[in-house]
Amino acid sequence: MNILIIEDEKPAARLLQRKVEKLGLQVNCMLHSVEESIAWFQNNSHPDLIFLDIQLSDGLSFEIFEQIDIKSAVIFTTAYDEYALRAFKLNSIDYLLKPIDEEELAIAISKFKNQFQKNTISSLDFEAIKRMLVNPLEKEYKKRFSVKIGQQLKVISIEEVECFFSENKGTYIHTFDNRDYLIDSTLEVLETEINPKDFYRVNRKFIVPLKAVKEIQVYSNSRLKIILPTYKDDEVIVARERVSDFKDWIG
């Protein structure tokens, strides 16, 4: 049984690999971008199962299906639920929201094994997708953060956050009072902890809350530029491949 992981964040890919192998399966290969995946499929036999992140560094993984007639079963992994219906139309065995729960992962693999043994691939039915998405959407999201300032701890409410950004391998909170605080986290982890209705990751460096979007300007190469109330250190640009989803997010 050949298993492939496509995930742009290498630590997340390795974590998923450990979880999968803990369940008795062997991951044969890991890929990290749309471009790399298309090239790989053009030169390799398709695996039995793919764990596929939807948002990759160079676009949505659905672009792979536009270029390659994928024969493999797919378990989608993502921090966003809005792609469920689109995933439903492909070779979906399951659709797992990050952070991936080991019990849900085991159930998804069990579904795949049952279908693999029957030598057939069928899409997850619509009602099953809806039921699966109910509980994750009711999760309790992070409301505050503790940051260390010298020998003291300061508590920052989620309402104070103007944006999260990464810089020099560190992750920071920028607040509406124009202060920066280093936090012990990553943007990838934060995406799973904050409410996606209120916060959006516009590119690999920034996560912004809707209420902080002061102005949106058309930028080069079909991108958008976001003006925030106080953050001025760098331009906050919506990545080209995320513009459409960003527009949907802001309504």
C-alpha cells in the first residue's frame, strides 16, 4: 500500500507522517507544493492514498487535479471548512480539519482500508460531510494570549490583536495600540486556534482580523493590499492565489 502526503508545512507533514505510521501504515513520499506534486505525478505511479492539504505554498491543491487525472483515494487535510463541497466532487475518502484528531484520522484510514479491500473508491456522501463539519465549527477558539515581558507575563485579549505576523523565524502579535509582542507559536498553529470567521491568513507572513481591515487597495499581479490602522513596518499583501477566498471571507 503506497501512501503520499502533500503538505507545504514540513513540520506538519512530519507530524502527520508519525500519526499515520503510528496506525500501522507506511508513508512512502512527501511533497510540498502544487508544482512539485504535478511534476511528481507525471513521472511516478499514483499511490493508493494521498493525504492532501488544500492550501499549499503556491496555490490550492485542486490545481493538481486540473493538470493530472488523479487515480488515488484522497483524504483532505485543511484548517478551513469552506472547501468541503469542492473536495466532495473529487476522490474523497474523508475531509479532516486541522489540528487533526488521531481518533478521526483512524476512522478516515479505516474507511480507506474498507474501500481499498473492495478495490473501489467512492466519494464521501454529502450528509456525512455536513455531519463531520458540525462539531469542528463549534470548537472553542482562543480568546487571549500570554506574552513574556522581561520577568512578567502580560495577557493580551484577542480583541486587541490588529494582526499576527512572522519575522526572522519568530511570530508576533501586533496590537491596535501599535505594540509588538513575541509569542511562542507559529502562524500554522494560530490558524487552528483562532476563529476563521474573524481572522484570515492573507499570505505566509500575515494573519489579519476582519475588524482591522481599514482599507483594501488593488495591487500588482492581481493581488490586494490591506491597510491596517497602525501596522506600517511592511506591506500586507493578499497572495494572488488567496484573493478569491479573501473576497468571499470579507463578504
